[in-house]
Amino acid sequence: MNHNILVLIALFFLAGCQKKEKVKSGTYHQGNLTVLTDPSFLSVTEALADGYMISYPETSVKAEAMKEDLAFLELLKGNARAIVMSRELNEDEVAEYERMTHAEFLPAPFAADAVVFVVPKDSPREHISVQEIESALQSADKTLIFDGTNSSNLNFVAQKFGKKPSELQFSILNGNETIVKELAAFQDKIGVIGMNTISRPYSRRAEELREMVKILPVVDRGVSYLPAGENLTPDKYPFTRILYFLVNEQTFNIAGGLTRFASGQKGQMIVQKEGLQPYFLYPREVKMY
């Protein structure tokens, strides 16, 4: 009898704990969330997470770096509730997303970023064409240096040329910052990095990295484009990419709250402060007194 009472008490206690946890995880303004994001756009993801926690102090949002393809797999397996991506999913991937998450595929875009091509500061090269990039990716010289396999930079460039990463020729240094720091030792190479690595205007770290390299304008059909400002559209700078959230939640929860925040006015101001182009343009309010 005493044993049965103890069991009932234990079950009641567990049920109470589960109920409390369910309420906490079922709101957008309370709870914990880890967002998986490719290292190329870790900075803007961290900034959005910080902004969200300021708006909702009872939340804890952390951005964790993970290669893009691996993050997508974690989302499908239910090990992640939110990820940031840049490449477009193919039909099979969209179908698998909907099958595994039991939800409609609804990417939530929030910023225009870019893949940029950099050389050492003292390099005589002043620009690079789309045709040169395509040729380099087929050359045994492996002129282009990427930050690794399964990365967003490699995925996006491969997709741009209608290729699989395994069909391309390239060199590897581990990480965007590593490419910037060590590029001077490879004068005949061109680094391929995510713009958000060096775009933050008021970051001392980003400023130091910018001082180490020269960003090459990309020539497309006779027109030269730098990855900046109004050029960050797919019909201008050829390697513009749209960053978007994908979530795996059955109800409107903290992951959904973060995506809505990122597309709202506060989130878009954060994107702009990161040196990226906001996906949504909000009119600036001017008050007259």
C-alpha cells in the first residue's frame, strides 16, 4: 500500500514537471533555443539571438556553428528546432523536410549576404569574372580556396554553376577567418569566404580581417559589381545569396518567434548593422516636435 502511494506521488510529480516544461517550451517568450548556422553567417545569427533575448528576457537563444548540410540533417532528425541556410533545397530535400517535420516548407528569409572572392592586399589582381571562377573550378590548379566541404560557401557556388561540390576542383583551409589570415602565404590563390565574416562595420575583429585582404569585384556580362549596398541582389552581384531560417516546430514557439523577430523592424535593423542587406526594407520613422 505504501509502495503504491509512493508510486502515485512520483507519477504526480513527474506529470507536474512535464506539464510545466510543456508550457515553458510552448511559448515564444520563454525557454531555450539553439540555432544551428553555418560559420559563414554566424555573426548575424548571434546578433539576432542577442536582440531577441533583449526583447524577451526570459529566453535563452544560442547560435552554434555547424556546416550547412550537417545542420539540415540535424533539423530533419529533430535534433535542432531552427537552422539558418543559404542554398536552395531541391525538390527531394523539400519533400523530405515536409515528411520528417510534418509541416509545409516555409523558409523565412531575413537578409541578403554574399559569397566574396578575396586576395592578399598586395595582389596585382583587381577583379575576377564569372567565367574565370567557373574555369578555375574545373582546373587542377585548384586556385580557389574554400572553407571546407559541406559548407554554405561551396554549396552556393556549386549550385550557381549547376554542379555538385564533388564535381569541382578547389583547395581547402578550415574556416573563413583562417582563409583570410593565411591567404598571404598563397599569392597565386583566391579565397572564397562569406561576406558576413568581414562585413560588420563596427567590429574590431572584422576590421582587422578586412585589412588583410582585398575584395575583388565580380565582372558579369561586362559589368563589374562589388558586394555592397544595393548591389546585393541576385540580378546584380552574381553571388548574392538570401539567408533564411528553417524551423522544426509543431506550434508557434521560440523558433517561430525568432524568425518573426528577424523579419521585423528590429531584426532588419540588426541585419543592417551587420553590414548585410535587409531582406525587408522598412521606412525610417522621423518624428517632428
